[in-house]
Amino acid sequence: MTRRIIDAHHHVWDLTVRPQPWITGDALAPLARSFAAEDLAAEARAAGVVATVVVQTVCVPQETPELLTLAAGNDLITGVVGWTDLTAPDVADALAALRERPGGERLVGIRHQVQEEPDPHWLLRPDVQRGLAAVAAAGLVYDLVVTPVGLAAAADAAARLPTLTFVLDHLGKPRIADRLLEPWAADLRRLGALPNTVCKLSGLVTEAAPGTWRTGELQPYADTALDAFGPQRLMFGSDWPVCTLRTDYTSVVRIADALTTGLGPREKDALFHDNALRVYGLGGFRRDRPARHAAAPTRRPHGAS
């Protein structure tokens, strides 16, 4: 595969700065070390990656300024999806303050660990809705990290806020290891029917069963996402370094290419590069501009060119 790629989803963390509380148990033990941007750079460039978006991992106010500073001094990281407290009364001021920090022009989105919230309707709370409206007013997008049980509320939230672009991470984490499609598929299609939604083809390898999984097991989930969002509202993300629990970086890129083998060259370029450039406004910083939604969904069978 020879093309320019934007990796729309990866992480970095330094355990000497702060712990990552979600890294627990034997299954996640290989992630219990620091991962720096320098660790990613060589692998990413070898795979044809020309730009990346780094995404928050913990809901603490100190992490986002650190990621912005990192991006400001890095020629590969061109976008930051950070965190701020959406329920705070001064959320608009907090977003403006982040924009004024070094690297603040690279802030492209906000994310919260909704998957960890005990309330399945957290996104629909009035204080959260007010915070999401502030994200939209700032010209940022909102990354959704939810499990399948959170997809219905995510669709309701996106319907209530049509001026905000919602980006679903990891296809909503379908239960691939259990080979379950429903009700995940129906809820994903409901979300994808909204024009202000986008989905990342990311994180699938770590939802598969460890040790015995095959690329073909991921295909029904990728096909469902293509049907729900179309190639103009789907974008590639590696989910590095979490993906290393199953395979290496180059293989993640190749798997994404294989899962979308039926797309034509222009559709592949959209998925691997153009959509991230447009949705996140990479290189054309989003300050004081409204969010730009992706094209409306194209309903077509997977494999049509």
C-alpha cells in the first residue's frame, strides 16, 4: 500500500509523570510502561503516515496542556484531542484558555471517558449538553469513547446537537471476541444516519480474542461501519500503543487496508487521509470557526467502487 496516511488516533503516556489507572491486570500488563512520541515516529513514517492525532487517556486537567506542548514541538503530531470538564460552569473559558497555551492551535477536539461513567445517559445530562454546546461553539469536534451500551445515548446526544461533529472511536467497541453483531450494528446504523457523525476504523484488533483471532473475524464489523457511515465519514486510526497488545503498527495499517479492499482509490484516500484532514481541520486550525461536518452518508454495499 502506497499512500499518504493520517493516523487519526493514538496515545502517549509517561508513567513517571502520572499513572494510567485503567492499565490493570495481566491482559494489559504490556502497556504498563511509558510510550513516547519518539517510539511511534519511525514506525509511523515507515507505514506512510504523514500526520497524527494524539488523543487523551485520562480525565485530568494537566494532560491536555502537556499534549499541546508535545504537538507544538513535533512535526508529526498535528492534532490533539484533549480533555476538559464538560460539566464545569466555565467550560467555554477553559477551552479558550487551552487555545492560548503553547500548541493551542493544534487542539482539534475534546474527549471524555464516557465508557467509565456509571450513568448510561451521561451524555444527555443538561450540564454535559451545555458543555458539548461549548465545544461546538469553539469550533472543535467531540470524540466519543463508548461501549455498545452507550451507542443509543450517543445517537440521542448527536441528534440534540446538530452543530457539533461527533467522532465515534473504535466503532463503539463491538464485542468481536464474542462474535456479536446485534444490537451493536443497529445502534451504530442509528448513529451513522445522523450527518454530524463520523467513525474511526480503529481499535478493532484489541476487541478480538487474544491469541487466536484472524483478520476475517473483523470484517463484519468493518462492513457494518462502512454501510452505516460510508467511506466519506470513516477514518483510520491505529490506537497505538494499545494495538500492540495484539499486533504491530505496520500490521494495523495493513489490516485496515485489507478490511476496506473493496473501496476505490479515491475512497481509500478519503478514509486514510482526507477525512481526518477535513473533520479535524488539520493544518487549517479551527479557532473561531464552526465545526465542519462530513458529507452525508452514502448508502452503498461494501465493495462498490
